Amino acid sequence: LECDLATNVVGQPLVRQQVMKGVREFLENQNPVKPLVMSFHGSTGTGKTYVSSMLVRYLFQGGLQSPYVHQFSPIVHFPHAEQIEQYKESLKRWIQGNLTNCGRSAFLFDEMDKMHPGLIDVIIPFLGPSWVVYGTNYRKAIFIFISNAGGEQINKMTLDLWRARKDREEISLQDLAPAISKAVFENPQSGFWKSGIINEHLIDFVVPFLPLKRHHVKQCVISELIQQGLEVRPDVVQEVADSIPYFPEEEKIFSSTGCKTVASRISFFI
């Protein structure tokens, strides 16, 4: 996992550092006092979903297809605000049932920024340092929250630090944490708004995904060409990278879509 993160997750030193720290400490502990809870934040295409799927691929046979890995999307699973009480009951039962089957289960919550406020708090009893909840030992489970919330603040701070001549390798979690907290946890539109998950400090690792520069996008293009079994031609790499929008308008430093549209753009240039 560490090697794969270093090789294939471009431009994300904090992600490699935080994810490996969290996973290593958690798995080496035979008797963790609580589940591992991580929250991934950043704008589109910076690698949040990619890293979460990589993580479960190494930890579970079959990766995302494993019967012990469970994904939730607010748009798919919890679309109607008026049914929130029903969703709460279903979610609680689903997590409890699956942890009864296997205490080493993983639960991935996509697009937390679109989650109905209040819904996620139903899982609080499963996240804290208690021995047994509803007759289930759940302390070896993994919960990952994925969100675009905080992305704008991360982008702005990374840009400010770039203008101050600070290399992205020098950016620390302390540089970004206050802005992420404000954007994510104090936003009425966020699934974490006024959440007990935050108030009770149940998230172990807040993981910021930085915006990607042009040379990171080129690395994504090369990886995608190799994956598709295509020749890696410098002109194609350059053309695909140049076709992506960058911000801010005057300097064009960071990709507006990260590496998200790379795969679909390659066919236009080969």
C-alpha cells in the first residue's frame, strides 16, 4: 500500500503520510480502543475516491467488491430529505448487522457534502471508544468519509503558499486544518453540520487532498496511457494536459478538475 500510494497518488504528500500513519497504527494494534475513522477532503479529481478504493483493495480480498466493504452515496441511498428518520433506522441496522457478521468491516461514505445534516449522527455509537454497542464488538472497523467540502479552502491556501514560495512538500496539516474545519463542520449544507461526530472528536485523521499542478496531470496521463495499453507519446501527454482548465485565470497553476477527466480526454488525441 505504501509503495502504491507513493507511486500512483501524484502530488499528495500529506495523503501518503496521514493514510499510512492511520492504517499502520490501527492494524498493528491488536486491541484498538475505537474504530479507525478518516475524513478525506479536497476538490474534484484530486484522488479521494482513488485512495479509498486503493486502501480497501489492500485490506480486503476483492476490494470494493468484498462483502465486508460497504459504500454509501447520499444521492443513491438517501435521496429524500423527508425520509431521513427511515434512513437513520436503516443505516443503523445495516452497520450493526454487518459488524455482527464481521468486526473488520469497512464503511465508505461518499459525497458527505451532500448528506442530509443529522443523518450521519446515527452512527456515532459505532465510532467511539466503547467496548460493545447493541451487542456488537465493532472496534476493528474502518470508516472513511469522502467530501468535496473544504476543497475551495484547501485550494486557496495551497495557492497562497505557492505565491509565498512554499513548496507543497512543506505544507503541513496545521497549515490547512483550521480552514478545513471551518468549511466542513460549520457549514449548514454539510452532512457534518453540528454533528456529534465532530463535537465528540471521533474523526482520527482529517486528510486534505491538494490541488494538482500541470506536471501532476501529465503523470496521470502517462499512467492512464499505460493502463489502457497505449503508447506513451510526449505530444499526446502534452496535448491532454493542455486541454484541461487551470486556475487562477491569470497564472493557471492548478487543474480545475484534477485528473478526473484525463481518461475521457485521451481518446481525442490518439
